[in-house]
Amino acid sequence: MFGTVTLGSMRTEANRYLPDTAVIRSVSYGNDGAGGVAPTSTPVGTVSCRIDPLLRRDVLQQVVANIKVKVDYVLSLPYGTPLQAHWEVVVGSNTYEIVGLANVQDWGVYVRAYISQMQ
């Protein structure tokens, strides 16, 4: 495949195309004291990112526990950025939920996830 130096150079070049900044937050659920659960978000880190809309023909719908989740965006982050489904990403004044991680063959240059805007 590629050598370490070549791959490092490719990652550096790819990161030049991440114009925005994302705050990644892990989300966990704990007891709310009233018999329910309450979400708690914890910052994981701040990284460069790019959000691209999916074309109409590429819009995904995932079914999770009989609930349809519409996914309109793909998020690109530097390779090695920790991500998990159901975490949150804040870009500017918008908050997104990570619906799923993209299984993309890009030689390990980016990490990609499908996201939906939270209301």
C-alpha cells in the first residue's frame, strides 16, 4: 500500500480541505432521579471538519428501533478522530447527531460519519 511518509503527506494535504471546526461530544445516559434517564454530553475534542450534503439520490434512511432517521449530511474529520454513533457534533451554531459511521475506503485519510441535524 502506501509508506508511512506518503500516507502522512496525504493526510496533511487532505486536512487542508476541512474548512470548519467541530466540537465532538460523547453522550451517555444516566438516572435522572425520577425513574427515567437523562443524557449527559462530555466534550471529546475539537477538530477541523467538513460537512457535505448528500445528493437527493444518496439520502439515507436508517431504521433504528422502528424509528426512521433521515440522514442528509456526511461529516469528514481528520483520520484518527474518535467517533461513535449517537455522539454529538457541534459545528458553528448547529448540533448534529452521528447516526452511523461511514465505511469508506479512502486509504485512511479521513474519518467519515453520517449525521442528522438535531432540532
